[in-house]
Amino acid sequence: MRKNQLRRMGAVLREARLARGLRLRDVAPAIGVGVAALHRYESGSREPAALRLLAHARVLGVDLRELADRVGASGRMPRQAA
């Protein structure tokens, strides 16, 4: 994942956490990481493993397809010019 995509993903997850009134220390144990690791995910300085991202999204009620679309990492191949 590109650095700008990591930052956008982190921002989306942080927004979702704050919208639910949760603190880093509330979410970190629920997804099996420390507060520092969760902070790095949200700041975009660390990319979570796929299963960790899935747990993170579930805890926050974020749909992974929507997250991928907002981040620009949907996995779709770019269209090629004809």
C-alpha cells in the first residue's frame, strides 16, 4: 500500500474511532495490539496486517469495501487506454 493510502486509511479509522467516542486504549486491546501500534496505524506510519485490519474495521463498524474505496486501494485494476 502506498504511503498516501496508509495515511488516508489511518484517517478514516481514526475518524470512526472518534465518532464512537472511543480512545486508543479502548480499541487497542480489542484488536490485539498496543496503543503505540494502533497510533502508528492511524497516523499512517505502519501498515496493519490484513487480519489486524479486519479486526480493527469490525470493532469500529467500518465496512472494508467502503474503507478500500475511500482510501483508493480497492484492488481494482486501473483502466487502460484503448
